[in-house]
Amino acid sequence: MIPPTPARLLAASMALVAVLGAVAGSVLETGLPMPPTQWAFVALVLVLPALGWLVAHRRPGNLYGWLLLATADCLGLGALGVGILVSAEPGQSTPLAVLAALLASLFAPFYGLSWVFIPLFFPDGRLPSPRWRVAAWIAAVAITAHWLGVLLLPDQVYVISPVGNPLGITGPGELVVAGMGGLGQLTTFVVALVVLGSLLARLRRGSGPERRRLRWMAAGLAATLGGFLLTSFFLVAGSRALWLGLVSMLGALPAAIAVAVFRHNLLDIRVGIRGSRFFLVFDVRPTVDELLSEMAPGLEEAEPGEQLGRLAGAVRTALDARWAAVTLADGTRVVAGAEEGEPGLTVPAGQGHIACGPRDEGRFTADDRRLLRALAVPVGLAIQSAGLAARLVNAQEAERRRIERNIHDGAQQQIVALIAGLEVARATGGGPEMLALLRDQARQTLDDLRELAAGIHPSVLSQGGLAEALEERCSRLPVASTVNVDPGLRVRRFSDEIEGAVYFTVSEAIANALKHAGASALDVRLTLSGGRLQVTVADDGAGFDPGTAVRRGLVALTDRLAALGGGLDVASAEGEGTTVRAWVPVHD
């Protein structure tokens, strides 16, 4: 359920004012029970506030809903004013009659808004182009002039009232008011014809989706203007032509809007039919939470690259775009749909960005931009995951090649030499000296294999735990070293992934300190605090500028730690040594 925000409360209030005004005005005009024609009038009036409330309630940022509500209020309050004037006592002139005259004059703005602004701003509350600003201002001035003419002229709609127009101007000013009102109405009608011509021109040269959308509005406006002309020529009570004109003038445009909105899924509202039941479906475009909830099972099982493809497809579906593309920092692009035309929306997403092609119908709105910015968060995480996965794969491949090279160049050659020596000893009946030499070679080969195995995963790490493995690693260093471990961590074991990541981070930091920094002392500290297992390696070496140095060895370890939810940072300065700090989250 959507919470009642101030905008939605205002929309409901404006719709209620229009409905109550029309109903009350009809009852005052004819009394109860009302004749069928009056009920038909009320039914026609209800369509416009219902549409306005629907759009403003679901899309408060769309100006079109508020325009519909304002037009509906002019119609409903105008009907109320006419009802009060008709039901007034002859000769009565009270503040209520003044209020009734003000309300009844709102029919003039209703006509102007219906003829010009409702078709002009359809469907997203924006002008078709900036060139229409002049026409919109001309229409606004003309509507104001028409309203003032109706409000101040004694013999306009008030001829139906026994009290006349209490605000009417008589004497020389009457001619001025009449001319102003007539000119305003004529100008408004001419601008409406221009708007109708523009709709027909856009309909002729528009694309398929735009043509389907505009043809209903063009037909509705033509029927409305035709109904006004018909009503003007047959102002005879009871005339069928008069009622046909009134129905066309009041109902054609709301009916056209309703058909365009529901049939062509404008403003994310459509009609649904399930069995024999008729219902409305709001927010056809899913929210970010709905999209991610629906896609979550597939995203969990998909590879990072496939995740990007699915998210791009979700963006395209959510925004009804022809295509959507997710671009990584290295230029890699994952596109959903046929990439044709320039991007209509682009937002950053982590270390890349999302771009959307044109919409199938209409233009992107503020809601679309907000939705895309919200979707950029999970897309950015997927981009980061894809980059991390690629670096981990590359690091694993590099490590595999290093192990292969070490086996080939080291242990394998030593075993080949040992076999050759054994063959010679067997052929020549080698004495004790040769056997002793072969024994030393076998021991050296065994030591090298153990060292190689320790580089892959040291046995002391599996058997004794992280603290013992770090102490054993530092005990073989050619420089002074200290290892400080929290007492509770000596008997605490963690998962193989965590212990391996921390151990090899320390090993890499030690290797860098000895190989590149010329360190003479090392300090290793292992602590556990706040659910974080943290290790710090500090040396007294030459140091370096972290902003310019290349840390190839630590990049793979950083990715390895990041995959576990941890991280790594390096603090160093030239001549001041280096401190490497790594951490991973652990659960108690």
C-alpha cells in the first residue's frame, strides 16, 4: 500500500472537490430525484477527476495529473456555482450569490484548459517543444480574458439565474468587458485549432507507437471542439443536438485520455482482465526491490559476466528501453537488446556506467532517472564482482604457471639427475662415496619439494594453525623478527580460506620487505577485535611512495581478501619503513 504523502492527499482532495461540486450543483439545479440527463452529466464529470487522481496519485512528479485535477475542479466548482445561482430566490443578492458567480465563471478556464493545455501537455506534462511556450502564454492570457468577461458581464451564463450576475458591470464598461471576453474565447478557440493541427501533423509523420498514442488525443480534441460548436448552434433546451454537443464537449477528451492511458500502457497504468473480472494494474514498471527479488535466485547461480547481462536486461525491461548496456572500466560492454540510436540516459555504476537507448514510447521521465540511479547500485556491485572475479582468475592462472615452472626447473630436474646417478651407480657398481652423494641429492630434492609444498599450502598451517605457521615462517628469516599474537588466537582455528589468505599476505609482505626494502627488522602482529581478524607487518626498510609504486604481488592478495569481505592497505614513506595491514571478517 502506498503511504498517504502530502502530494497524494492533495490529489485526493482535489478529486473530491470536483466530484462533490458536480454532484451538489446537479442536485441544486434540478432537485431530487434528478432526471436521467442530470445523472448523465454527473457521470461525465466524474471521469476527469478520476483520471487526474489516478495519475497524480501514482506519479506525483508528473504535471499532467495535476493539470487534469485542476481542469476537473474548474468543471465541478463551475457546476456548483450554476446550481447555487439557479436555486437562488428571485431578487436575492447575498455574499452567497457573489460566491456562486465566482464559481460559475470557472467554466471559462475549464474550456480553455480542455481545449489547449490538456492536449498540448499530453501525456507527460511537458510541451512538445520549447517553441510552444509562446502559444501557451497566448492561450493563458486569452483564457484569463475570457474568464474575466464571463465573470463581469451580466448576460453570460447568468441568464439562467433569477438573481443575475451580482458582479456584472453595466454601462460603458459593459462593452469593454464583452469585447474582452469574446476576444479571449475566440483566441482560445483559435489556439485550440492550432494545437489540433499540430497533433494531426505529428500523427502523420510520427512512428508507430507515437501514432497510436496521438490519434486518440487528436480524435478527442476534434470531438470536443465539434461539440462546442454544436452546442453553440443549438442552444434550445431538450434539443437532441444540444445534448449530443454537451456529451461530446464534456466526455470526448476524458474518454480519449482514458483509452490512450489504459490501452497503450501510458503512465504505467493498464487494464487487466482475469476470467470475468476487470481490474486496473498500476506501476507496470517494477520497482528495484521487485526486480532484484525476482532475479535473486538466478543472480546467485550466475557467473559475474552473466550477472551483468541479466541486470542489463532488467534495466531495459524496467525502463521500456530499446536497449541497455553495462560498460566496465576496461571498456567491456554487455548489451541487452539491439543497440540502435544514441543513449537516452546514462548514469555511473561503480567502476563503469549504464546507458539506455530510446524508449519504445515517449521520453524518459524523472521517475525513470530515479529508477536507473537506484538500479546503478546493484549493477555497480556486479561490475565490481566481475572485475574481482577476472583478477582472481588471472592470479590463479599466474600462480599455476609459477608452480609449474618451479616444479619443472627445480624438483623435476633434480629427480632426473638423481635417476641418472642411480643408473650410473648400478652400471658401475658405485661405491660408498657415490651412494652418499646420491643420498645427499635425494635429501636436497626432498627439502626442495617440502619448500615448494609450503609455498602452495604449508603443512604447519594445516596442522598447527595460523599463529604457529606465522611463527614458523618468521623463524627462518635472515633478519630479526618478532611475532605478537593475541593469546586466544593460539588455539583458535579459522576456515582454510581465511587462514590461507592471511598467511600468504604476511609471506608476500615479508618477501617485499627483504627483497625491495632491505629491511633489518620485522614486526608481525595478529589480533582479533570487533569481528575482524587483523594482521600487521611492519618493517624498518627504505620505504616508498605508495602513490607511484606498483604493487603487483599484493594486488592478487587484495582481491583474495576482498572476496572474503576483507581488505588490505599499505602505509609507507621513503626512509620511514612500510606497514602492511590486512583484515578479514570472522564470525564468533
